[in-house]
Amino acid sequence: VFRMTAVMDEKADPEILKSALWNIMKRFPCFDAEIHRGLFWYYLEENKNAMPPVLPDIKNPCTRVNFRENGGFLFRVYYHENRISVEFYHALTDAYGVSRFLCTLIAEYLRLRGNDIPAGGAVLDINEKCTDSEMEDSFAKFASSNGRVTANKKSVYHPHSQRLPAHTVNVITGYIDMDGIKAESKKYGVTITEFVTAVMTYSVYKKQLSESRRLKLISAQVPVNLRNSFPSHTLRNFSLCYQIDLDPNLGEYTFEEIVKHTALTLRCINDPKRLNAMMTHNVKMEHNVFARLTPLFLKNLIMKIYFGIGAENTTSLLFSNIGKLDVPDEMKKHVSTLALIPPHGIKSSARSAAIGYNGILSISFTNVFEQCDIEREFFRTLVKM
């Protein structure tokens, strides 16, 4: 579960927010769903309820979805002071889809408060019907590769730290001038995503060096929006993750070397053929005869074992960058900032996400540990530049 938040120019009105949510739901039929348990699979059906409740915000964001709560919906809508937030189950959509939903919701909310907000950019026209291309399963449509991609199964570095009490999470958000970080990235000849991923990797690398134990592989996970490589307009989930490995046992690394290594690795693996092979692997798993005929309770057991062995054991850090989000100028004066909050991990204390809006890049960290050494080193490194 991940979150996107808009900071408004005035206190949020929950009643108007409910009306805005009601008005936009017909524009997003792919989110009007609830999950059911079958004999062999979980499956989605149209939700019998009109919309989820609009709730006061909570102190532990990005909590797991309970399919029996929230009217059965797989997303939640919150408000607190001048903040409006939505949280989505990742199986339903990705950051692209959530950005369209939240911006359309905010635009309609502002209209109900007497403002003239046109559609455009991330704000969809609620008077138009959702198109087939927005509803499609783009994974199934574009997966056509005969190639194979081997995933990293090596155990990687995680910092030692004391966990926070149950159902508690730290969220730290920093705001950076977009032109400034773009110029700094340009000095190294890399993109903002490559640069920030390198800064995060460098921060984790320094943290590991400060600990007196055997050096382990550092693996960075970078989600990629597949719409940039394939002609898709789907509002459903259409993203995959790249892995960038750094082995400290090969020798000492300078920051410049980590930037170069990160950029070269991303550029090498970021090609449609490799992406297609990754997609096809996932789609074939769904159509595997053994998987289709295995009862759901056994699937759940197998997946629990699989994620216990793999999952975060193969990832040291995560950085997701949705990029620059465009909305109509009439809306910008009412929304000061946007933030993308990634799901917190169980082992990884370095999970962050970024979104560019109105000249500002917001970078948010989630962490379930008491120490915030990696976040501190990350922002300290940026401030020194």
C-alpha cells in the first residue's frame, strides 16, 4: 500500500470531499472493485458500494488493506487539516494511476468550492467515459518475449536497527528545488532518477562501512513506468522494478564512482526487450498449469515461504520517481505541494519516493526503525552539494 498527499491552501472540508469523490468515481471504474477469495485465485469484482468512506487521517500510513473494511474498496481517502491523501493497494494501480485519481479528485473538490478548474495534464475530464485503453491489462497485451531474465536471489545488506512499536512508521519528507537538483544531476551527466538513486546507494554504503561486520551486496530497487516504453494509457498497474547491485567487497567506492555505476547499470538494463522479457515471465506465471490448478490455500503458503526467503532479503533500498506532474495553472495556486509516500518495508530502512510538482521535488522516506541514519546521511549529502 502506498500513499499520495496533496497539501492545500486551506483546511479540507470532509463533506465537500465526499461529494467530489462521489462525482469522480464513474470516471475510474477500474478502481470500483473489491477482492474475493476463490478456490484457486483471488479475483476482482465490481464493488456493490458506491464509494469508500472519507476518513480522518491516521498516524500509521500505508497500513495493510483489510479486504473486509473500507466498504471492500482497495483504496482509502483521508483528510487532516489542509492535507488530502489517498492510499492504494498496489495490485490495483501504480503511482501513475494514483496521480490521475488524486489530481482529478482535488480538481473536482476545488470546483465544488467555487473555483474554475479545467481538465488537463494529470486532471482527467470527469464528463468523459473511461476508455478501453485506460481499462486494459497492458501486461497481457504487450508481453510477447521468448527471452528469460534472471532475478537476483543473493542476500543483501540491511542495517541493524531497533524496530519501532507495532503499527508505527516514521515518514520524513524533504523538499528540493527542482532546477537545483536538475543542475546538480547535469554536472554528473545523469538524470534525476539516476542521481537520487546514487545518493541513496551512497548513504547506505556509508552506513554499512560504519558497522563492524562482513560487507554484503547493496541492491537498489528502482520501479519503472512501462508506459514510457510501451504505448499504453492504462490506469491499472503497469510497472516493474530494476535491480542495481553494488558490491563493496570489490573495493572502496567514491560518490562519483557510485553515480557512474548507477547510471551505466540503469541505462544498460533499461530497454524494451528486457522489460518485455520481465513482463512475459510474470504473465506466464499466471497461466502456468500447476499454478492455475493449485488450491488458493496452498498458493498462499507457497507465496509466504517465497517472500520469506526472497522479497526484501534481495533488496537493500528502493527509490521510486514518478517524475514531474503537470496540472492546470488554475489548480496550482490552491495546491502547494504533492508527496508520494512509499510502502514501508520489514527489513529495509531505505525506501523512498519522489514527485516533481510546481518547481519542487518532494522526496519521502518511510521507515519502521528508530534510527534514521540513512535519511540523515541522504539529506546531508544533498545539502553539502
